[in-house]
Amino acid sequence: MKKTKIDVFALSLIIICQVSFGQEIVNLHQIFNAPGVALYDCAASPFGEYVSFRQSSRKNDSHWVLHLSSQKLIPILESSDDLFGETNSNTQNLLWSREDARVLRIKVLGNAASIHEIAFKSSGKIKDSQLDLNLDANQLLTCTQLCWSSSGNLLLSLCKSGIPITSDIDAENYDVYNLGSTWDEPQNASRDSEVREMSASPIGRREFIISGVGKNGNIDLYMTRRSKGLIQKTHTKAISENWPVVSPNQKWVAFCDAGKGIDNLADLYVINLEEEGSIPQKLVEGIYIPSTGVSEEGVYQWSQDSQGLYFIKKDQSLKNPISFVDIVSLQWNHLESDLAFVSSFVITDNEKKVFAIAAGSATSEDRISYKAFLGDLKH
């Protein structure tokens, strides 16, 4: 008898509904409060040692780092006597190392653009090193750090050398480069001038999944291959594959489609990387994605067992709660917590700590997220 392979996502009898997995956020306390200033971009270093976030005001954008064990807040850029010697600098595009929990790289915009590596020493001192990327000024200005792999490879998107800076640079004038931990300068990782790379997530130690705009204007997923350039993984016209995140077991990639034309709203999908021609499967409709003022980005995170995803559900009645969806049953629930209108969050690798940007407690009438909270994830 021929065995039939069953795709759990294709089972029409599965009822997509809200259930309880028993998760809640407890012991919440406020870490940071800056009325009238927007907060974004929560991120965490490996092993649950540090978390970071971005503060945005009319004057500049700057980053803060929280040392979790001491709960000490460390400014990456201060308005006076800062690390970079520039009182009018902006910081953006922060990435944590996947090898060293005390190292990050960040883009700095002052009199000129640059990428800095910041190391937090056990002595409490901070070491700042500017990377010498051997790029021209316009390349540095347009440079975006897409992803930093566990092997130390840094994926960069930037315009080609000699391209003048305009408000709209054509896709063919951008390339994606790979900066290795032992290389003197970035090497072209794309070899495909018809794809504009937008965001990325690592697969294993050296390869990446990239969300990019092709020549047809569609946003699809591509995989890097050092010997072949980019290999297109999806060909969907009705779905835009934005902000990919690869699961810890490297079997799945999650992404969201923000094609509804409604601000801060998207649908959450997954695709199986191990199956050739795998079709994207919708997990949840109506997740919240924050607008950073420059772009929008997905805010969702895999559980360490790769069985589900944490995300923000856009639900005015529940005040945009942090939620969890199981990728097999397609059932989801919101995490019980005393938070209102969460706009960004990160959960540490061990799934014990939650750091979130929110408007306040559940009883708050505020809707603008200008407060940072730290709590424990209880299973």
C-alpha cells in the first residue's frame, strides 16, 4: 500500500482558535520612562546577558543597553561626552553578536556614517572600535546591517561604489555583501543585480535567508549560496515575504505579509525550508508591526523548541497583547500580563525573561509606547 504524506497545514478539519498554553508574564516592573519619546527595536544578546532598545526623539535616535543581572541601564550614545565624540550623532541598526554576549555592532550617523563594534568588558568599561570597511562615503551612508551569523559573517546591504545619493536609488544599484570575521573587506554575496535585499536571518553558521524585491516588484525569499549567489525560495505573487526569521532547528522560516494596506497590520506565515517548493502557510491574521518612522519591521520570535512563535496581536479590546501560536495546531493565545499596547518585545534565549516596550499597565489609558518593562515568562 502506498503511504501518503500528510501535511498538517493542509488538514481542513483543524479549527483555528484561541486557546490557553498557560503562559504569563509575571513580576513586571518598569525599567525606563521617557514621556514624549518613542521607543523601538528591542533586541537581546545571546545567553540572556543584555537587552537593548532604541530611543527616538526629534533631535536624534540613540540606543540603550540593559544589563539584566544588575538591571543597570547603559547609554550607547549620550548627549554629552559620548562614546563617539559627537554630540549630534545618531545611532541606528544595532545587531548583537551571536558568538559573544557582550559585543554588538551599530551604525553611527554624525559628520559621516560609520559602523562601530561595542564590547562590554567584565570590568565595566566599554570598548569602542570603528570598523574599517574600505567603503566610500555614499556606501557607508546607505549601508544596512542585515544579519550577523554565528560564524562571525556580517551581511550588509549597500549601494554600489560611485552611485550618487538620491531619494530613490534603483534596486540594481544595490548589492549585498558578506563581511567575514577574518576578511579585510566585504565580499559580494549576491551576484544578482536584479534583487534589492531588505532583511535577512541566518541559516546555520554561514548562509542566510533574505527578503528581497525582484525585478517584477514582488517581495520573495532568497537563500545565499557562496558558490552560486542567491537562490529564490518563494514565487508567490499574492504574498510579500517580509522580515524572515529562521527557527532554531533551521527547519522553518517565519515571515509576515504586510500587504493589507493598513498601518501596523500584517499576517504571520511560516514556510518549511526542508521541503522543495514548500508553500507558505498562514499562522495568524492581524499581527501588530511597529512603524519606526523610517520603515516597518516584524516583531516575532521563535520558541527555543521551534514549535511556536511569540508575536504581538493587534487587538484594541485586548490592548495589543504579546501572544503565542503553535505552528502545528495553529492555535494561539495571548500571554496574561499587566501590559497595555505593546509595540516591541524580546524574550531571552532561555525563555525566562521578557523585555517589552508598552504604553503602561493594562489599566492605563495611554496608547503611545514610551515605557520599557522587564518581567519573567512563566510557563
